[in-house]
Amino acid sequence: MKKPFKGGVLMLLVVLSLINLTLNGCSNQKIQSNNSGDVVAGDTLYVHEGYQKKLESLKLTEVVAMPYFKSPFISVAQDSNGTQFAVIFRESGEIYREQLSVRYQEIINLIESKVGYKTYLSDENFKNIHLFEINGKLVWSYDDGKNKLYLDKEGRETEPFINK
């Protein structure tokens, strides 16, 4: 007489294997850059190692950091007289400092006046203000999904992707 198949142990092993595959497939590992220069979801922001000490050596105090997913890393900093600079840190180790014609807070005020609402420090919209180097020029960028705005370093509206 045959014994009835008791697949409880086998079924348990299959279920445990599926759980293991699911957990490993959904782990919190960061997705790495794809070497093409494109940004991939999960990429970490590029922050130049030791940049704060370099700012100190230049006798500058950071106003705000403006990291992006790839080099260069830009920090808005000011000297003891309140003059503000974009300090550009490249992966190569090169550091470049460019005086800003319009202070950071004035840029925020310009953006707020153009989009029609405040970008409070605690607000998500505040995180949408960036300083980039585009075609060799510093450009302020604001994009909240509804409004897209580019300002040059003098605070004038610009279109940075058109070569002039």
C-alpha cells in the first residue's frame, strides 16, 4: 500500500526560497551610475571630499551647498565682507572661485517673484533651486514641475542651452 505524499516540507522549502528571492530582489542597494554620464535613480550626490576645509583655507564661510549627481560640486560661500562666490570643485581636484553678482537670498527673492509664491526653507520647492555650470557659465535653475526658470549669475532670465 502506497503512503500518501506529504509535501509539507517541500512546500515550505519552495515558499522560503520565494521569500528569499523576493527580499534579495527588493533590497535597498543603491543603483550605480551607468558610466554614460546620465543620472540613474538611486545615484548618490557628488560632494567633493574635504570641501569644507578648503573653503576655510580660502577664508570663506558656506552659505549653501549645491551638490549634483556628478562633478562639479558647487558651494555658495561668502567672505568676511559678505561678498558671495560660487566655489566650484571638480573631480580632478581643481578649485575655481567666481564672484556672484547677485547674492543667494536675492536669487531666491527673484525666483519667488517670477513664479508667484514663496520657496520657504522647509518647503519642497526650496530643494528645486540649483546652481549649475552650463556651457561654461553659472546658471541658477528652478524647476518644480509646474514652473521652470533659468537665471544667469546677474539674475536675468536666460536659456542656457542655446549657444549665443
